[in-house]
Amino acid sequence: MKIFLETDRLTLRRFTEADEDNLVELDGDPAVMRFLNGGRPTPRDEIRSRVLPAFLGYYSRFEGFGFWAAEEKSTCRFLGWFHFRPRLDEPQDGEIELGYRLRASAWGRGYATEGSRALIGKGFTELGVERVFAGTMAVNLGSRRVMEKCGLTLVRTFHQDWPDAIEGSEHGEVEYALTRADWEARP
């Protein structure tokens, strides 16, 4: 197990092929998938053939960036994942996307904030990151609150044309961001 980062309560480590069941269970929870696709589970064959290979591919393509399995330190229980990765559609030097997906049983316990803050700190102090951004549906208040607690501020609200619109998508998407300068100037 290759550990990327540890916090007081979390271990963030590289994914392995042995994580297939963890990802199937995570993406099989309608509550977890609500703001991603309306609550539909990701089929196992898609996890095996597309999702997990994409996660694993980051480790060779981007040193220090990618998808990280999140485990509760005290129990070694899989809680979900965080990503800290370059923008795929239009890469910008020093600009990194933050994201997270945690089991519903881990919600409201501060894990998303704890892991996100640790990744942001590592990015700005060790990885040469200049700007961190994150996005979600405008109606995903829980995720928006995590971003705010991590020091990210609302940059814009926008609308995308989704082929399969889900409940709440009519309110749009939001992007939050934090620059290294603003992070360094925080109290």
C-alpha cells in the first residue's frame, strides 16, 4: 500500500486493482451518486474497465497528482476517495482540481474537509500548485460547505447542457477556487 498523505484521522493511499469492490459499493449507493447522475449505480464492468484503470493511470502520468483512496486510520475502513488532479479538458500550469466522493456513512464527520485541506496544503507547499478549484451542482449544499471550510470561494455559477438532466441541474453548477497567494495570506 503506497501512502500519499496522512491526516489525524485519514490515510490517503494509491488505489490498486483490489479496490474494485470498494468502488462498486461506493458508486452503488444512490445517495452518493445523487448529484453526479441522479442516483444511478455505476456498473461493476464500468468500474473494472474504465474507472479503476483511469484512477491507476494517473500515477504514471502525473507525479503527485491523481485519485487517492481514503481510509479511516483507526479502522482501515475504506471511506471513499479524493482527487487532486490537473484539469483534463484544458490543462493549465499550476491549476489543480480538487474533488471527493465519500460513503454516506462518512458524511457530516469532517472527513471531506480534513482530506481536502491536507491536499490543498500539500499542493501549495510541496507540489507547485498555484490555484485549486472545485465544482459541484449549485444545489449540493454539503459539498459547497466543504469547499468554503477549506478556504475556497465562489468564482462562478454556470449551466451545462447535460444529455440526461437530473433533479437540481436547472439551478446550474458552481465553481470554487483558492490561489496560493490567498492561501498564504490566510490567518
